[in-house]
Amino acid sequence: QVNLGELSEDLSIARDLGNGHAVTEKAGMYPWGRPVAKWAPLWGEEGKKEIEQVRRRLVERFGEERAKRIAEHDFNMIIFPNLVINNIMAVVIRTFYPLAPNYMNVTQWCIGPKEENERLRKIRLENFLDFLGPGGFATPDDNEALELCQQGFESNYGQGWNDISKGMLRELKGEVPKNYDEYHMRVFWSRWNELMTQ
């Protein structure tokens, strides 16, 4: 449990939500804007006014601290076993369906509020495509990395493990895991192992 009063600009946490579900969260110190209500200079002064209106509505509805968290904090959530919600420069829902040990289908949707105006929708969709889309800044190299990992697993048959220990010492010391640790992966795979070995 994280106390909203303790949130700071350097917040970086990972949490086990139980049953293989996990979330990572980072305070919005990244350079990108978020149509949820964090302006970026690329959107111009008109975009700034629109984002400020969205932000005011969030404050009215949720209060200043919660609105700041909604507007500026990025999070990635895994809903075990195959649903991921990425709330970064756009809100993206992804499903993963393994079809074979070395092949899976990934489908993603970019979502937004139904009352969103046309300009903010355009910004949100451009954010999505530029970074998270199939030809974006992040997704192609992530996919390439996953494919190369799978090739490595196949070429090293019988090892039966993968090193996902980043940040484990923090856990052992009783500290809160960081969003860049591999804690969420350990949460997922611990639950998977539990189900497979019962």
C-alpha cells in the first residue's frame, strides 16, 4: 500500500497484486506528454490549454494529489496470465496468446475517454503510434529482443531457467522494489510455476 501523501517526483515502485498480477509505477519525469493531462511542447499552446482543462476536471473529480498521479505517473500492469495495461504516453491494452513454445499472437488497443475532443484524440493516437505502435520507437526493438531471447533458449536446450534477479537484493532487505527491477516478472513466473507444479 502506498500513501498518496508520500508520493514524490522520484517515486519508482513495483507491487505484487496477488495471484500473479503485478504493477510498476513511475512518477512522470519522462520527456513525453500524456493526453491524460501532461502537456508536451510539441502540442503547442492550443494543446496546452486543452490539457490544462483536462487537468482541472481531474482535480475537481479526484483532488490535487490523485489528479497529479493520474496525469503524470506511468504504470504498467500485468493481469495474470495474458493481459497487460500500459499507461504511459497512451493507454494501451495488450493480450498475449502463446500458440507454440516459440510463437505468440499479441494484440493491442489504444483506448481513451469517450468525451475526448478530436485534437486530443489525434495527439493520443500519434503518441501511441510513435512509441507503442508496430513501427514505433519501443515496440519493434522489444519484439526483436523477445525473438532473440527465444532463439537463445532454443540453442541452450535443457537449461530450464532465465535470470530475472534484477532488484532481488532490495526485496531481501525488505525495501520496496523499483519499477525498473524485475520484481513483476518474478511475481508472474512464481504464480505460473505454482500452477504448473501443483
